Amino acid sequence: MEITSPKKVKVTEIQGKGRGVVALQDIEKDEVIEYCPVILLSNKEASFFTKERTPLHFYYLEQPEMKRFCLMLGYGSLYNHSKNPNAWIDYDTDEIKDYLIFKAMDKIKAGEEIVYDYQFDSDKEDFLDSA
């Protein structure tokens, strides 16, 4: 798969949060916002990130019981958390491996911050287990 920059979003400063991602144009419900490549980490690599508290420490998905970790690339690590998200992550491991697919839950208006619920990853275990 060719990696391209997302066309309808940008990274900017979000008051009170630091960096975040906002829509440059309206994004329709269920529209793909971004295909984020991921790097699946070995247990040794994951151990380094958790023990050393590197700057990347907070930018990975983890399932400690399975000892699987992955780093999100693209804008993936810059989407802020919200318990009232307007985006979600799809883990389409049959069609596209090694990517997280950010999709709009509802229509997102230009200028609106794009957020997702970090805890609402119902398919995370299947995705990380398929590595």
C-alpha cells in the first residue's frame, strides 16, 4: 500500500492539550480520515520502551497480557483522547495489514478537533494477536 499524507486534516496546537489533529474540510460519517502505518514491536523492543521511559513511551498500543506492542506512525499518535469521540480505529487485518484506519464516527466539520476514545478498542486484541 502506498503511504500518503491525509488530505483533510492537519496537526495544530489545541488549547489546553498541546498538539492535536483538526479537520481542514468536512469529513463524512464512516469516511476514512487516515491510514496510519504501524510498526509491530518485539518483546525486547517493547521492554526497552516501557523500562526506559523514552519519548515514545506514550505513543504505542499495548496489550500486556499478550506482550504485543505497536508504534503508530502518521498522525496516529497525535489524535487526542475523548470519552465523546468523533472518530474510531478500524483494524482490518484481512485486507490491510500493519495499518490502523482512522474513520469518522459522525460528520466532522472543518475546524473541529478529531478525537477518539483510547479505551474503546474492541478489536485491539485481535489486531495485536495477529502479528
